[in-house]
Amino acid sequence: RLRLVLAHGSHDRPHLIAQLQFETALIAPDGECGLIRRARQCATQAAFARLQTVWAERLGAVQVKTPDPAFDLMVNRWLVYQNLSCRILARAGFYQAGGAYGFRDQLQDVLALLLTDPPTARQHILRAARFQFEQGDVLHWWHPPSGRGVRTRCSDDYIWLAYVTGRYLEATGDMAILDVETPFLRAPELTPEEHDRYALFETGKVGTLLDHCMRIFDRMMPTGAHDLPLMGGGDWNDGMDRIGDKGRGESIWLGWFEIATIEIFAPVLRRRGQGDAADRLQAHADDLSDALKQHGWEGGWYLRAFDDDGIAWGSSENDECRIDLIAQAWSVLSGRPVDDRAHAAMTAAGQTLVDPEARLIRLLTPPFDKTERDPGYIRAYPPGVRENGGQYTHAATWLGLAYAKIGDGDGAHRVFDIINPIARTRTAEVANHYLREPYVLAGDVSGVGAQIGQGGWSWYTGAAGWAWQLGVGGILGVQPAPDGVRLSPCMPTGWGQAKVVVAGEQGRLEITINDPDKIGHGDVGIVVDQRAIDGPFVRYPGRGRNCQVVATIVKSSEHAAT
């Protein structure tokens, strides 16, 4: 190389000498790249130290200590890591490496950030609004950076924007987000012949986030023959994509979900001085509630859906899919008073869908196999696999939250323990059968045959964020509120005590939950820095300050009556 340099004329020689000096600097005496060595020793070490600091802050924002070490390990570390690193940041895992945003998917994931990182939740709510069409529906998923994605007939995707916005407002009080202007997408509706449309859609009108939410409510108003929401090309269970593809099928679950969204958002509209709009929504929720009571209840549990011909799924008269989990769980999570039917629905779900011996919580049973009716591509899965009668862990977390809502801490913890991968891998024998990581949730677990209890799709599952909400918000009862938290624990009766530390920019709460009578749930007396307070709300002490909180569960009037 040196001879080549000397052979060139003076015009090229300085450049070539500089190039040669650079290349020489790359090679260390032992043959290793010198720049890589220096990067490893300096820049890489510094970057790794910064990364450790960032994750220490993220994981340290909420730390719990309970009598269940497996619960603690998942809540303190792995659920947070799985949800944020896999679902929100990478949007990829070993079983799905697409990198796309799912409209309903990441909106649900950021719900687990409302206690610890509401700015990131806010950012994503506004991001998602950009992928809503002027007609109110949304892209089912899209790929950054182009934004190219698929428009479908899925009937619940778009409603999650209003639901998550309402949850964000409950947690933060940040009403200003409703006035942030964001563009819609513009395109003609799908034609009757189109199942979906994949494209890069053009930008349309600009509206506030509140405008986006109002388009949602307008779109979800139409109902079918039983006055229940139209199922379209599938609701939350995408695999049921032919139950209502002719435009007449109706979803029981979607009825509960629409009610839940309205119960959260109607008070927001009233605070904004839009009482007429709130009244319209409330009337719709009341109509749905009446229709669910009249047509959705079979006698022991709630149906799942009516197909385009008006025939029920999720009925005791069905040979397959006699009962479905999410219709029962959301009868409790809807925000309506929990009545005898909701309790009966939970009992039915516990008896037929929860299998403690096999450590399974099935999405539905029996699975689709030989039925001549066509619910959709869900039937393409073998019986007992994924949505088709296996454990779909995302839905299982909703059952756990429903148990917490009705005050059954033992039921809520039983669900958490069943889905906990640590509990699934306590011995080499069961770990070798489970075949999945012992520290992240699997999206599904097989439910029949020799594969029963074998993990399926792991890492990339919305169950991670919901399971964290079940543990912290449902069982321990620490729920985000503007400038503080609300405490409403619903613990298993065997615990007796738990501790929670919530640390952030507004200070640090060190919470001890005492349950001296081991009743799990009841009235809660709260003492803050040795002073009793009224109500469940505890305010953050301020930046850099600590606050000692003792919450004691005592028998409520309901317990006394029994």
C-alpha cells in the first residue's frame, strides 16, 4: 500500500496517506480492530451504563413485596420489561417480527403505563388518532415510517381509542389532550366486495382528539335485530370473522365493551359542558344494557354472539363454543353495577373455563371441530390451540380483573398464578413440557391432548400489560389518579399483608397494606404519615419527598351482614 501511495502524484498523495493512516489505526497489534476495542471499552460501556440506569428507573417505578415471590418477580420486573421492550418499543418478538402498530394492540399496552409513565401513553394516543378515517373506523395495523396499513371491517378496533383516552383522563386529569389537533385519514369506505384494503392512505381533515372520539361514538351506534352492536368482520376475537360478515351478526361482548367506554367517557363530556352528547351516549348504553338482559342472557351465562342468520353462539344449545370467557368477564368490567347475573356468569366461567389442575383458563369450550356452521378462521386452528379453545392469556387477565372487581381476591390471584410462567416451570419435568421461557407470558397455552399445558406464542402478547394491571391495579388495588393514587386492594385471603412502593417525579409513596382479619377485600382505612385521611385517594408528597401510607382492610357492611 505504501508503494502505491508513493507512486501517485502529489495531488493524490495527501489523501492516500491519510487513508492509510486511518486504516492502520483500525488494526491493533493482536489483529483486533482498534476502533472497535476503544468503542467496546469506552462508548459501549457508557451506553450500557446508561441503559442500565434507564431500566432501573423504569422497573423501580413500582415495586411490590407480597407472600408470593413469583408474583413479585413478574410484577417488579418481567411483565414491565415484556410489555415495554417487546410490545411498545420493538413491536416484535420471536413469533412475530413485523414491527407494525396494531391499532387496538398498543393502545391496550400503554394502559399499563398510566401509573408510571403517562407521557408515553399520551404520545401514543395521539399517534393512534392519526390512523383513524374520517368515517370513524381505523387501520387495523400499520407499518412505520410510511404508515401503510390495512383497513378492515373489524368492529372494535376504533373504539379502543375512546376507551384508552377515557382511562388516560381518569388517571391524569389532562383534559388538554382533547384539544390537540390531529389529522384523519381519507378514503372511500370498503365496497361490499372488499374484505379489507391494504394501501398508503391520504391525509384528510384535521380534528381535535375529542372530534376523533365523537366520530367513534357516531360509528358504533348502529345495532342489529336484537338491538346489539354489529359484529362486522370480527370483534376482539379476529378469528370469528364470518359470524357477522354479511352485516347482520351481533356481538354480546361488544355490547359490554361499548357500555364500558361510555361509562368512562360520558362524565368527560359533562365536564366539558357537552351534556347533550353525554345524554345521547348514556341512552345508547342503557339501550344496550336492556338488550343484553333481554337477548344476551341464556339462564346461566351470557351468549357470545348472534350470527348473520340470528342463531346464537356461546349457548348451551351449541355442541361447540357453548360458553365464551370474554362475554362473562366484561359483564363485570362494563362499569355497570354488578348484579346477580354477572355473579352467575362469573361462576359459570370459573366452573367451565378455569382448570386449576391443568393450569388453564380456556377462552371458550368446547373448541370448534366438526360444526357445520362457520365462525371464521378460528376454526382453522386445531381444537384446543390458541383462540380455538386453548388458553388465550390476554383474555384470561380480564377474568382475573373481573374477579377483583367483584371482590374475590382469591379468584383474582388464582388467575394470576395459573398464567404465571414461573409457576408453570417449577420443576424440570413441567418446564420441559411447557417449552417456553419461564419469565415471560405466553400468548396462548394448548388445551387438549398430549399438548395440554404446552406454551404457544410467547413474548409478543398483550397479556403482559394486562397482567401487570391485574397484579398492581386489581389485586393490590393501586390505581392511578391525578396527582396521586387510589387504593382499593382485593388480595387473596391468605396473604395478610403486602407492600407497594410507587416512585416518580411527584415523590415516593411507601404503601403497606394490612389485612389483619384475612378477608382480602372490604372497607379500607388509610393513614398517611401517621394521620388518618378520608376516602381512598392518596396524594403524592412532591418531588424528592417520601410518604408513609398504611392501608388497612376492615370488614365492610356487606361482610358484617353475612
